[in-house]
Amino acid sequence: MTDRSPIDRDQPARIRRGVSIPRLTRRGWVLASAAAVAFIVAYSSAWRDLLYVACILALLLVATVVAVRTRATSLAASRRIDPQPISAGQTAMVTIDVANRSWIRTGSETWRDLTPSGLAAPPHRSLPALAGFGSSRSTARLRYPLETSSRGVFAVGPMVVRRTDPFGLCLHEQIVGEAEELVVLPRITPLDGGVTGQVNVTDSAVRSWKAGRGSDDVIAREYRAGDALRHVHWRATAHRGELMVRQEQRQENSRAVVVLDTRRDAYRSRASFEWAVAFAASLVDHLSDGDTTVTLVETAPDPASPDMDDRTVLEALVSLASVERRSNRGDAYLARLTEQLASRPASAFVVLGAGMPSDISDLAARRGSLGRAAVMLIDDALPEIPDALWHSGWRIGTATPDTDPAEAWRQLNPAGAARD
């Protein structure tokens, strides 16, 4: 069970049914009321002239409704959103190409794009008059800025064209085109410092991992002027008959795992969870800025989502656009974290809500297989920081929904911030 329902794919069909019938404007309702009053008075008092006036007013209303409905032209629209995807708080530019598919010239009309909550589009705007089909002036290009305020997968559109009669008595709205999907990523905050989440050959976790696999994985190259003698690879030198040195593998071994707590009961409020998602997205974006491989792990993953190893960085960020809390009290994610560390060592950054004692003890026990380890506790998830985390070498930070993500990052990465 999640907090939000998926995108309603049938919404455009319901909108079409709702706007297909012409509606009276305020002026039209006044005229209809006047016609009704005139008809009642004329009928009760046998005032024939007033009855003629009532009939004329009623016929005028009927004529305007029929005229507006039959004057509807056949329009086509295609929509493009750029950039795609974007981060919450950014502005996208929507471009709509409108074409008149009928032989009738369009009149005075206005248009707007239907947008859900979380997106802000301009109100009705004037639609340029379009010549009949086949003319060079039968098409128009419309553009408008679309402001985003929250993450999610949204349906932008369809386009609604509104037309009225010359007297302003009736209006008719026509749905044009289809909706376009917009992916809004969580708000990503630039983090200070270098990518200190990477694992390299100097880390103890890598050395112990390599110890169980021998030294055959070490890459050797020819000696160059300036290379330190301590880097000489004596076995390769004896085999090749020339001086060889060990190739540095800092970037080849760079790897990080970001764990996001998505259990429903782990957060006090929706704002706390949204902060955790935004911070995890900022971590993924920051750690992947280079050759570091980043894997995203959820504590309560969606069973329909792809395997973690199959995700690219962009796919991980897109998954965070629609991630929601789920009812899951287990700690199965620790087993998935262990699987990630079994193949190759990595650093781990854990964004944790209200943790259970078993979470803390298991995290402390897994510190030995990690290059660098940091955990961010949300909303004072624990009344006191467990000594087991401190003693096992985890770096710990705390945050609330009002905490600046950059400041929270500096709690986990003070050395990286100091270097800048």
C-alpha cells in the first residue's frame, strides 16, 4: 500500500465527456432567467407581446448554443516538454504545435493546458486565428513555462480550447490532443566537497576483499620517470624483463550504496519522508558525479520495480520521483545490502527513519565490509545515538525537515567540505 494513487490514464476521457456540452455564461443565465420570467408573466396575464419577447429570447439562447457547438473546428496538437526529466523547483518549457484540420477558419478562442496539483501553468491565453486546412497559416506554435513544486510523475495536458458566441451568452470547451508524461525528480541540492564516497585500493575493506582473491587482479604498466619504487610490481618485472609498476585503481574500484528507508512507520510526517527522499536523491547525484557506481536500495521496495543492479543512475533518480512509503516492518533490506557488498566492497550511506534496535546492531556488524559508512537519522529517530554505531566506525548525522541538505551532508563528510 502506498500513499499516492498512480496516474489516472482515463482522466482525458472523463474530461472530454465533461466539456463536450456547451454551457451558458453568467450573461446567458441572466438572459435565460429574463426569458423565463417574461414567459410566466405573459402566460398568466395573457400579454401576447411579452410572450413574443420571451420566445425570441429563448430562441436566441438556443441559436447561440447550436452555433457554438457546430462551429467547433477539428484541431490537432502535439506537445513537447523540455527538459525531461527535471528536478522539483525547476521550470520546464512546454511547446505545443496546433494545427487546424478543418476547412473552416477558427474564430476568437482561448486555450489552456490541464495540469495536476504540483504543477503551475498559466491561465487561459488567446489562441491565434488559424486558417483552413492546407493554408500556410493553419498551424501555430504555443509555448509556456511550467513551474514544478513537488516530485512525481505527472500528466501534462490535454489542451483545452474555449470558444464563445459573439454575444458572450454561451461557451464551449474542446479537448485537443493527448496528455504528455512529465517526470519531476526530487529536489536535488548540490553537495560540497569531493566524491568521498568512493572506495579505492587503500581502504581496508578493499585490501581484505582482495586478500581472498589473490593479487592476479592487479594491473601492471611500464615504469615511467617519477614513479615511486614502492609501486614496483616485482612479479611482473621478472616476467616481462623490464621494470613494471602497479597501476593505480582508484576510480575502477569506486562504488557506493545509498539506502533509503521507505517503511511507512519510519517517519513522523510526510515532510520528513520527502526530506529523506530529496537527500537520497542528492546523494545519488553527488556520488555519481564521476566514475563512482551508485546503487540505490530501499528498505521496502516496490515488488514491480527492476532489480537494483539493473538501474542506471538516471533510472535510480526516476524511481525516487515516484517512491512512496510502504507497509513493511521487516529488515530484509539488510540482506540485500549484504548481497551488494558480497560481490565487491563499497561505501554505504544510509538514510534512516525510526530505526529498530535490530537495524542498528546489524548496521554496526556490517561496518567491516564497508569502505566508508555514514548514516543519517531523521526526526531524532533514536533518542540517543547507540554506542555500537560510534564504536564500529559509522559516521552519524541527524536532520529534520527544516535541515539544509548541504549542512546535513557536511555532518557526514566534514573532510570533503574542508578540502573545498
